[in-house]
Amino acid sequence: NAGVTQTPKFRILKIGQSMTLQCAQDMNHNYMYWYRQDPGMGLKLIYYSVGAGITDKGEVPNGYNVSRSTTEDFPLRLELAAPSQTSVYFCAATLGSGHSGNTIYFGEGSWLTVV
Amino acid sequence: KNEVEQSPQNLTAQEGEFITINCSYSVGISALHWLQQHPGGGIVSLFMLSSGKKKHGRLIATINIQEKHSSLHITASHPRDSAVYICAVGIEGTSGSRLTFGEGTQLTVNP
């Protein structure tokens, strides 16, 4: 199993451009998440999904959109990129809800710079 | 005040030393996770615990639910242990569950 796979690993965007960060998992996990990690800060939840067709906002959803058409894929869309979206983005997956009994599997991260 | 506080923020040790990283939280939790993030960014789950103590190789994690505190210990530290260690707590709420992360502890182990 590859686990959680994110692409691209690095990307530079100009202000106002749009792009999609891809995330795929082959573990048949229901729950998927997108986090951003700013320097010296803890990970912040952008969006999450509890299963195909269901998504919900996290702590910092503004400027982003997601979709979950299949269990495997959870792409994150940035519309009209802004310098404040310069960050490292992590996709993650867990088998069940609540994190209480479930190991978290992270992707390798995507470094995004908006100039 | 953050719901999850880690200490210290930075820690430098000599190879072979015993290391302790602390995590305190201020809310009721369903579970606590210790994660490791290496240079280059990948994040790996080390432990998930809701009570007591877990051990994996040279790593030991403990949690005291009453005191809302957890510790991660590394015995016989090695330069390859150099990484950022992150504490995260699972919180169950009326609108669902969420994870809240500490800011991480940067550990450097010198040979």
C-alpha cells in the first residue's frame, strides 16, 4: 500500500492563479483531512470529509474548496491564490471517526509559495 | 491560550541522553497522539493513547488523564531521532470530532 499520496510536492503560484492539490489514499479509509502548517505553528484544519460525497469546513477554510467524489480522492482547490496561502499542506486519512481509536496517516506534504 | 501546549519548544541533546518532551492540554479528550516530523516534512504517527503508557523500541509515551498531561521519552537518544515531535489531541464535540495540534518540539541530537 502506498498510504496517502499528495501531489505536487512543490509549487510556486502567482497571486490570483488557481490550482488543485491532489490527495489519494489506498487504505479504504473513510475520513480524510487537509491541514496547513505555517512556520512555528501547529497544523490547522482546512477541510475534512467523513466519506464520499460529504465534506465540511475546518478551522481555516476561507480561500479553499474541496470535493470527495470517491473514497480514495480528496483534492484541495485554491481559487485566486493569495500570499497568505503560502504554507505547507498536508493531507491525512483515518479509518474511523473521532481520532480516538485510529492511527492518522499523513501524506508527504505539499510546499506552496504564492508570489 | 492554546488548547495544547508543548514544552520545550527546542531541545538539544548529546547522543545517548534520555529525553523528555511534555504536552499539556486544557480540554477533555478522546485520545492523544504523538507524531514525528522529519526534515523534509513527512509526518509519522508514533503513538496513540488514551490511558497509561505505551512503548515502542526506545520511545515511551505516557498520559495522565486527571492531570491532562502526556510525556514522550526517548532513551539512548541518537542523531537520527532529530526531528520535530508533535502532540495532538482528539476532541469529541457536538458537531463532530477534531484534532488540535501543539506547535511541536524541535529536537536536535548531536553525535
